[in-house]
Amino acid sequence: MNVSKDLVAASATPLILTILKDNDSYGYAIIKRVKEMSRNQLIWTEGMLYPVLHRLEEKQLIESYWDKSEAGRQRKYYRIKDSGLEELELLRQQWEVVHAALTRTWNE
């Protein structure tokens, strides 16, 4: 199933922040994790991911740093900041409201 671009865009920030809440990560690993979490229903590209990561950095919700990968190459990692954790909790509450309303509507 193709998920609409609007839903993909709306869910990008909470998904990224949730992934970074567990561990620091880098672009390709984030894309792979989203695919796994969605059971192959959400397929992100670098062109979709990196603008969101940059926006989250500008908003001071995440920060980036360079480190060596297991293969020895330099890789840009991202980590969530305290402000990102606060934003994630707010987004979680908002998504729960929307989910509950849709569930009630669809089950009536």
C-alpha cells in the first residue's frame, strides 16, 4: 500500500525522534529502522529524510556529530536533545488524540 505523502510528512518528526530516543543514529540506519518499524510500508529516501533532520537541528531538537563507523569511515550521527524529548512527548499526546478520534469514528 502506498501511504500518502501528507501522512508520511506528518509522521516523519515523531518517527525520527522516537528512533533517536533509543540510540544515536545516522541517515541510512534511520531509513532502515523506519522500514522495519512499518513492516516495509514506509520507504523513505535520503531526499525525504535529510531535510527533516536539518529542520530538527535548526529547531534545536536534535544535534549532529561526526564519528567513525564500524568500517572506519566518518559518518554523521544524530542524537536527540532534551528539547527533542519534550517535543516527542507532546507529539505522542497529539497523535493519541487523533488516533482515538479516528478509531471511534471508524468503529461507529
